[in-house]
Amino acid sequence: MQTPTPHIVEVAIPLPLEGSFHYVMPAHLSPLSLPGKRVLVPFGRRKVTGYLLGDAEPAAGELREILDILDEEPLFTPAELEFYRWIAGYYLHPLGEVIKMALPAGINVVSRYRCETAEDGTPVLREFLAGGKRVRTERIFAPVDGAEGRPRGKGLEILEYLREIGECSAAELRKRFGNCAPQLQRLVALDCARFTEREVYRDPFRAQSYEHDAPLALNQSQAAAFERLKEALSCGVFSPFLLHGVTGSGKTEVYLQTISEALRAGRSALVLVPEIALTPQLVGRFKRRFDCGIAVLHSGLSDGERYDEWRRIRRGEASIVIGARSALFAPLERVGVIVVDEEHEGSYKQSEGVRYNARDLALVRGKFAQAVVILGSATPLVTSYHAAMNGRLQYLHLPERVRELPMPETVMLDARGQKGETFLKPLVDAMWENLDAGGQTLLFLNRRGFATYLVCESCGHVLRCPNCAVTLTYHRIKGRHVCHYCDYSIVAPAVCPHCKEGAITLLGRGTERVEEQVQQLLPEARVSRMDRDTTKGKGGHARVLKELEDGSVDILIGTQMIAKGHDFPGVTLVGVLSADASLNLPDFRSAERTFQLVTQVMGRAGRGDKPGRVLVQTLAPEHYALTYAVAHDYEGFYREEIAFREDVGYPPFAHLASLTFSSVAAGQGEASSEEAALLLGKIKRECRLRVEILGPVTAPLGKVRGRFRWQILLKGRERAELHRLLRHFRTGFSHPSTVRLTVDVDPVEML
């Protein structure tokens, strides 16, 4: 009798390992075997969750069996798997980890061990399975027809109510009748009522109510942009656009009306924002405009809420998805429009794990889906604008504000020679005038904390983090000196820990210190602060924004959170403190980021019915990034910046990849980086690749979280040659387990 051919399947494992793995599918599970399902597999001495990719050819050697199939239906489609494979290939990351990142967190099952006591008293290790996410259910009660039982009192009231409405959840019954669990149990025991368990979603916006609004009239520029987008939608082919509109030009209304067209055509929409702080305001606008299902995905939700939102999308119960970068992986079908709002923001780049850029992948997903992709910004990336000027993106321009108000009057204040004053006199006078006139003020400073560094008056010792190559920041409310990279902190010392004599002097200033100084300068003002410290916890961003919107705050002090796309109609004055701070970072994008940040925060002024004013304090008033920002001149800035990029050979004239080596022992990481540079040079020569190899050098942040860091930067004019070099390198390079290697394709941060 012939032995049946084993059913071999390919499985991706969510671990940092190259390639996929083959297993035997047992006969009793074969009928359930579909690509896209999770499977429980033995891996080494553990049991882990893998992702079924499909059938595979028989292989040599003995294969282990699949232990279980964990899903009734596939979690991802063949089209989504193709997208995941593209990401894994481009960012040189294991496919299993890419899939794990794309799916809801916490759903995977793994084996764990705990120590238990056997019957004879000896300790033994017992294996158990941990993980997996539960669906929330609620009890639904309904009356039983023809019941003979006779309840009394509250039980009778509940039964009559159930007979009147048909069925009701236990939660709703508790709201109406108070604690009624005994009465419900009695009704069930008497056969007067029955209950069923029904799945319910955890809704992050269940407490919100929204009034419906209608589309707004478009001005000439908006109408022209909308018509081109509408035409592209009707063609049903991939159409990428750059929507370049000054702050307050009505980009969101163009998004809304374009999405409305997509919905009418039976297609769905994906809207990405760079920060969760932007989500509540944007969700409100969409909820007021659309009656269809709207799902929200971002890191501010609980794991359960994210899981439920993901399942709503997968089941087709949401036609619009709004969220931060991870929302890019929402399982939407028939995507017609993808919007990337504030496309210039660096927060679209994932900084750990799979180092993808959601802005770039939005274009890739749009191409897979044959969708319209809109990259929107008042300050587009230099690379995006260059692509638009060279025809790779279609260009749409909104040059004026929708409310027919002028751009805010902007004045540059030269802070040189002012002895480190936080506020120059013109800004103080402007804040008083604005307060008296009933206007709101935004003060922007991109440093949180009370003081940015601490130094001994006697010996000059500076307090630094022992784990990272950075100074500690003093937080007055906490009474501690804190590292913003690893969260190391110490209680504020009374004397210098180095010389044991001198007192510690606080130098520099953060948002906490600025808040205190504003309260001293303007004691009548209601002052609030928006930074990572004040927005911690669920709903933190929405709470601070609500205070500004309802007029209970006169002056809001904030970091870059306040610069990103918010609409504050009551803000008539913006003050930018230390506008040049980001110019001094060791990064070729520092001028671009400074221009974007200053322009964006300036754009928060005068978005209501009153004109706005902006005062920009700086120690570098002649720098082109600031002079063009103050003049509201993007094209002027672009001309100067693109000339610099071409001269030094940086994007868009080259493609980059960075390799970072880190180790606890300084010598190990350094040695590995030098070996890597030699191998890269050898591959470059043998394959005749036109790629520049820079380094290795100590990273600008030479030590983070106790690990010393070295970098190699690769720069090539042809993307294909850069990837070829990296692929050969990954297969040929090995390093000690004590050294971590991170490959970052298209890096955004060079620190």
C-alpha cells in the first residue's frame, strides 16, 4: 500500500529570523488549511504562533507537524500577503515580523513555563499557553412566550419592559432598574426570560455624539483640485497627488468631498495623520459628515479597542479608517482613496522593529489597490515637491486661505545679545495686548521639562545620564532630573555629586519653566501646557485641546504637538521661542525641519474670524530656513534647499540606508562596524556598485540605554544598487550575539 504524500505547508514565524519554515499539516487539519490563518507550531523547545503562507513542495529531512489552526477565517488576504512580502523585501526585515506588526497586538499564542509542586513535593516546570485576545460579550435578555411563572415586584416590572421592547442587554437593564441581577436570575429560573451571549465592540468614541453637517462651498482653487481628484477616481487607476495648500486653505474639505465620491462609487477610504493628538478633531469632522462606519486605529487605544476596530474593518462594517501610521495596515477592501495628511511629518517613520515609513507605503498600497493617493501639506517634503515638479506626483495647489483672511502678520525678533531672556519685550507686550483683547495665545518651544541641563557653579560638572550620551533634564513638578531617552531619573541633588561643594545651576529652559514664567508675567491669564508629560494617559491630547477650544485657556505652551494641523479659531497670537534650536542638529534635513516646524506653528494663528500675529524669536535671523518661513515663501526655501541637496548628493538625488551597531562593551560594536565596512567595500568592488560607503563613525548619540553606538551610512544614486549591496551584505555578514545590528532603509533620523 502506497504511503500518502504528506501535506507540506510554508509558515512565517514572527521572530528575527530570515526565511520561512516548512511543516507537515496533519490530515485532520488539512481541510481547514487556508493561507492567512494563524497556526500553532513547535519551534525549538517552544510552541509559537506562525502564519500560514500556503502549500509548499516536499522537502528533504524530517519535518515537524502543525499542532493546531487557531482561526476559523483567514486574518489576511492573498493581496495583503503580497503587500507584506513587498515590505519585507524593501526594508530587509523577516516576513513573520512584518505580518505580526500588521495584525492586532496581543493575538498570538506562545508557550510559557511556570514552576509548580508535584505530588511528592518536588518542583516541576509545567508548560502552558499564554496570549490570545478575547472577544467581549454581553448578555441579552428576552421574554419567553407563554411562560407560566409569576414574578413579583421589580422582577415583574423588568418582565413587562422586556415584553414591551422585545430584548435588552443586561447593561441597559441595570441603567434603567439599578442592580437587578437577582431578579434576572429569578426570571430565567422561572422560564419567564432567556438570555444569549452576544459579541459587542469596545468603542473608543461611544461617549461622543455628533451633529450632521453638509459639504462646504469650495473656492476656485479647491474646486479645481477636487475636479482633478474626482476625475482620477473615475478612471480607477493608481493616481498619486501632492496637495500643497497653505495653512487654513481647506485641504480637509477637499479630502472629505473626494472621499464622498469614493464612497458613492462603492469604494473605501484610508486617512493617515502623523500624531494621535490630531485624531479626535479629525474624527469629529468625519463623524459629522458621514453616516457610514468609521473606524479609528492608533496607539492611544487599548489593545481590546484596537482589536475590535480591526475586526469591524475586516468584516466590512467600516468604510473609512482614520489613524496614525499603523492604520496603514487596516484590512480595508476596495480602497479608493488614501490620504496622508501632513505628509512631511517624520513621525510617519517607525523608529524600531520594522522601520517602515507609512507615508511611502501609502503610495505602495495605493498602487496595489489602484487607488487615488493624496499627500497633503502646507510644507511638503523637499523630495515630494521635487517629485511633483518632475511629474512623478500630480501637483495640486491651494494658495489662499478659505476664510479670505490674510496670512498672519509675522515679525522676526533678533534674540542675540539679549542675555538669554525667555521672552523679548515685543512678545511680552503682544501677549498682554492679546489677553486684553480676548484672544488666545500659543507659545511654541520644542523642549519639555523645566531646565534642559544642569551644571555645577564651582567645578563646571554637567549632570549626564549614565546610560545615554545626553544631559539630564530637570522636571520641577516631579522634583527629579530625567533622561528623555531611557527614563533614568535621580532626585535633585543639593550639592554637586562631583566636587561635593558647589550648588547645581539650572540652565536652558523647557515648557515647564516657560509655563511658570508666563504665570509670573501674566498672573491674570489662564495658562496650560501641551507636551508628552501633560498628555499622558487615555484622552490626554483631547482633554488639553478641548480646554483651548471651549475658551477655558488663554495661553497654551507646547512642543511640536501644537504645530501639527490643529484648527484653533480663537488663537490670534503665536510666539515661537528659540526658533533656531533645531538648526543645530547633525542632520542634513535640519534646515527643512526648521522651516516646516516654524511655518506649521505660525499657521495656527488667525484661522478664525480675526487676523493673526506671529512673533519669532531667534539667534539666527539671517538663516534662509527662517527668513523664508517668516515670508511664507515655500518656493524660495525649496530653491535654496534643493541646490544644497544636489551639491552634496542627498535625497532626492540619492537613496540612503544606515547601519547602526550597538553593544554594551564599546570595543565589540566598534570591531563589528569595521568588519562590516570591509565586507561592504568588498561587495561593492566585486559587484561594481556605485554606492558610497561613509563610516564607520561614532553615532551622534554615541550611547543610548547603556549601549555604545556606531554608524555606517550608504548612499547610492540607484535604489536597486543600494538594495543589491544590502542583500549581499545580509547574507554574508555575521556578528557576535552581544552586538545588535539595525538596518534602516530610507532613514529619517540620523542621530
